Amino acid sequence: KVNGTSSNHVLDLAADASGVYLAGYFEGEATVGDSTLTAKGDKDGFLAKYGPDGNPQWAQSIGGTSSDSIHAVELDPFGDPVLLGHFLGTSSIGDHTIESAGNHDLFLLQASANSGGVLRLRSIGGSGREEARGLAIGDDGALHIASFYVGDATLDEFNVANSGTYGSFLAKAGGPRGLPKVTIPPESQLVPGEPFSLELN
């Protein structure tokens, strides 16, 4: 169970051999195993992991003083959960904070499969309103995002405009395997069969 003092909504789930991930939003307080999450505002998004035996392993919330929600969770090629949601105003998870550019904006969160800690977090949006609808991850790790929007939406250097009415857009984000390209310095000497270490900044 996901227990709470008010409404709790699971909107998506993903699973692999390590367990099951539940994502959605809650109001007031939500309890997952020994973890109690407290909403900072109207409603907050949450991600929880249950082991193969059905016992809770950890839970995390993301939110601010306004309305926040997670609508999709998928597992990347490394087995880490990637979340798509939307938020309004300022929203935080752990020590990481994002701020919307206008009305509701989208957020993408890559969390650790072991702890739920933030690996990467970013917002996407413009002066209008964007709401998360769906997420799929390709075999190469690229992120395929579906969103509802009103007004103008901005995705990095791309602008998606309409006449001020409702609309939807699809976007593809991420490089190979969905992560920044990693290059090995040319001065590195890697000998097949021998151990090596590499520091990545």
C-alpha cells in the first residue's frame, strides 16, 4: 500500500529484476514502508521502489508550494528510473531545485535505482503551460517525450508555437544512451586484459 492522509495517485509504473517503481502524486502525507513523505504545497510528485518480494525499499518526493506531478517512469539502459512530470513555480528534490519559466513546465529526472537520489534533473518549458503526458526510452537511451501545452513552449533552442489554443508536441532528447558523450583522453594507455582507472568530471 501507499498510505496517506489524503489522495494518493499512482500514474505509471516500471519494473525489472531489481523491483518495481511506482510514480504519481500525493496530497498531505504519504507513507511507503518506513518512509513518510510530506507535500510542500497542493500536491507533490513521488517515486517509490518496491523489491521483488513486494517490500518497500525507498521513496522520494519532488515538489514545491504549488502543484507538482509525475506522469511517467521508464528505465534507462543502465536500469535507473527516468521520470517525466510537470511543476509550477519552484520545485525541489533533495538539494536540487528547478524553477518554471512561465506557467507549468516539464521536468526530467534521472534517479538512482539504489537510493532514489538525483543523478540528473532539468526543466523544459516556456512562457506558456506544458504538462507531461508520456515518456518512452529507446534502445540507444534517447528520451521520447509527449506533452500537452498552451501558448509557446521552448525546448532548448527549439520553439513550439501555436495560436494560444491547446495542443500537443512530441520531442526527442538525449545523445547516445541518453547521456552526454564520454570521450577517453588520447594519452590514456589501456592494455587489454589489464586493470585501469578513469576519472570522469
